[in-house]
Amino acid sequence: MTTHEFRLPDVGEGLEEAEIVTWRVAVGDTVTHNQVLVEIETAKSLVELPSPFEGTVTALLVPEGKTIPVGTPIIAIGDAAAQRAEVEPQEEAEPAPSVLVGYGPAAEGGSTRRRRKAAPEPTPAPTAAGPTRAKPPVRKLAKDLGVDLATVPASGPAGTITREDVRRAAQPAAARTAEPTGNELTTRIPVKGVRKATAAAMVGSAFTAPHVTEFMTVDVTRSVKLVEKLKADRAFEGTRVTMLLLAARALLAAVRDHPDINASWDETANEIVVHHRVNLGIAAATPRGLMVPNIKDAGSLPLPRLAGALTDLVRTAREGRSTPEDMSRGTITITNIGVFGVDAGTPILNPGEAAILCLGAVRRTPWEHKGEVALRWTTQLALSFDHRLVDGELGSKVLARVGRILENPKWELLLS
């Protein structure tokens, strides 16, 4: 019997390694072309790998939870045609019509009459690891507690691992990795996947691009009122209308007026590359760490479509379903720390981009309005930029433009 080994492929540009998250098949299963075999976690996203072969799984070569380099064999699949020949070496049957691969006569009710009893099915080859049955929330709990699911005894139906199983396993797992620090214990959590990639990217950005951050406090009372009106508009049904949406649209308008901010630094050619389209990155906090997928050509979208794209992008990122394409070719980014009740921050540039806008918490604040002090909705904006590409004048103009739009958003945001 011919056996094919499927090696971990490069599913994105420059991928070096990935973690085996969930096996979707087990030893002895029959698989078809393009059937999903396994779910892996790369530095950017969760990816499902389809089978390039059809046949029977003879071995799972890598256990769940293990991180391996690209090119490592992960599964062995016995050739379907060879298996049929071995099972029925001298079988005589009436000829069947030619059919496309993957389609043919049903197992029951077929017209082929066998004259010889088929040989026993081959015993599956030993496997290095079997599939672990656990729902996504249980897997997340295990990852948060540093528990290897492959070592957890299952008490749920059909061998499913439950939350209680993970919690029971967490104490000994923590004890094995804990070190005494006075009267306290510390737990070590492996840094891998998105968090590892994010850490490397942020360190590289912070120590490569000379960051400058400018701040501006803005009266956004009119924007707050506009958000409430748009929520009731049928054009925005099914989308999330928030201050982040208006801030994103304001940033796109500022880029249109000051296109040099939408740029990157080409170290090799020693050139500044100005991008003619805005791929707007949205910094999203997810269970797997910080992710920055981007909306392609966001500047061309009317406000309702921008709202839909923003809603879909954030949902996909939090579900761990962002693709490598979603994460690539960003040109400028916006991040919202206001959702955590934080007023301001100094954001680090997404690698390769010239600027990032940070939106702080929206609060009721005493503010001068029409010659009197009144309670108004205000927020603090922060713009970090790469001083190699962006001088103080350009950075200040972009930030001031965003601020003016959010102070008086109606005509600019709805009609631009």
C-alpha cells in the first residue's frame, strides 16, 4: 500500500511555524480530496488545512498543542486506489461506468456483484497522537490555564473534555510550572502564535521607527448624537455603529486631504512609498492576542458599507478566523482604547506604516461652549507617527483635521 505524508505547508507569506490546534480526523477515517484534516494556528490566524489526497488515515504524526516548523510531516494517508487493490486482489465484478473522482455508485443498492469475499480490512498503523474532543470555549480555557489537552482525562459524553476536567488538571499543571516567589506562585505561559508574532513586531517597530505622539482633546457631543441617529437608520441594520466608526471615517477623510500620511518606509531602496489606496487597519483585542486586520480600499466605501466591513472584520478577528490576506498590506491603523475606559495612550506603529490614531474614552466633561461652561461629551485623540516619513507639521494637520470632523461630523461624514 502506498502511503502519502502531508507536510505542514506555508499558508501565508513568510510563515515559519504553526501550532496543531484540532485534528478533524482520526486514524482509520476515510478522507476525500479537500476534506478538512486539521485546524492550525499561525502567527496571524486560525487556518483549516484540506487534504491533497484521498484514502485512509494511517497515522497522525503530530499531537494537538505542538508547534512545528513548516515542512514537518503531520499526517499519513494510505492511497485509496492501492487500498482497494489490496482488499480485493482477485475480485471479479461487472464493469461500472466511468465517473469523476469522488463520485460513483452508492455503497448500497449498487449493481456490482462480487464473486469473492473481500479480504479483511488492514489494521491501521500506530499513531503518534489521537484527536482531542473539546469545544472551543474549553480549548480557550485550557490555553489560558496552561493545560495541555492531550494530557487531560475526559469525563464528558463520547470522550469529550469538559471545563471541569480542565480545571482539575490546571492545579497540577500550574504546580509543575510554578516557582516560589516569597509567599506567591508564578505561572509560566508559553509565548507562541499571535502573541509571539505581535511581541516581535512591536519590539521591531518601537526600535526601528522613531515614534512621535501628539494629543488633542475634542468636543464630540455632535458625534455622540449622530451615533444614536445612525443606530436607528435602516441603512446600518446589522452593523455596529460606534464612535470608532466615525473616528475611522474621519481619519480616512484626513488621509484624503493629506495623502502623504498614508505611506511606508522602504529600507532597501531608501525610499518613501506613498500608497494611493487606504487599507485601514483596526487593532482588535482577541483571546489570541492583539490582531490588526485591515479593510482594503476603505477610503472608497460609503459610511454604511464601512460600518459593515468594520463589524465583519472585528467579529472575524475575535473568532480567530482572520486570513493572512486580512492581515497583510495595511497602510494606516486606528485603535480604540476607550472601550476599556482609558483616556489616552501612546500607540506603537503597526510595522511598515507611518501613523496610527488612538481613540480614548468618551466622557462628560465641563467644557466651554458658546461662551459658557457646560457638560459636553469629550474624548482625547492621540496620533503616533514615524518621524522619518512624517514631520510635525503634517502630523499636526492630520490630527487637527480628524478632531475638527468629530466636532462637527454631519456633512463631512455623511456626504464625503
